[in-house]
Amino acid sequence: MSKLQGGTQFWGGGRWLMNDAASQDLLKKGIAAAKAARQKPAPPEQIERHRRQARSLLARVLKADKNSVQAWLWLSTVVDTPREQ
């Protein structure tokens, strides 16, 4: 296993692994972005920027832990179609 990016991510077993602190930090940022995307009134471009940011952050959490219920729940609030939910 090799350390990468300030000790927060590791390559192991053919996939990226994240320590709990890094994963929790990404989850909190993803949730905050998802909540910001739901704030009304806001310009459409600002809402879309928050939605993209939330999708990106939450996808990174799920890449490290596909069983993160909170990440799946919040991701479902910022995807575009029912199929993606």
C-alpha cells in the first residue's frame, strides 16, 4: 500500500482506500453542497454548481465505501433522473 495526497488516500487491493477522517470530511462537504443546491431562491447556475460539486464529492465517498448509506441518500437528492436515484 502506498500513501498519497497527504496521507488521506491509499492504494490497496486494486482500489483507492480512504481513512475515516478523510471520508467523513468528504461526506460532510458533499452533504453541505447538496443542501446548498436545495436553497431557494438562488440563481439556476449556482444551484447546478452545487449539485455538480455534491455529486463529485459523494461519488468519491462511495468509491471508497460503497455501503455509505448517507452518501447514497444525499446523492439521490442531486442526480437528474429517477433512474439515477
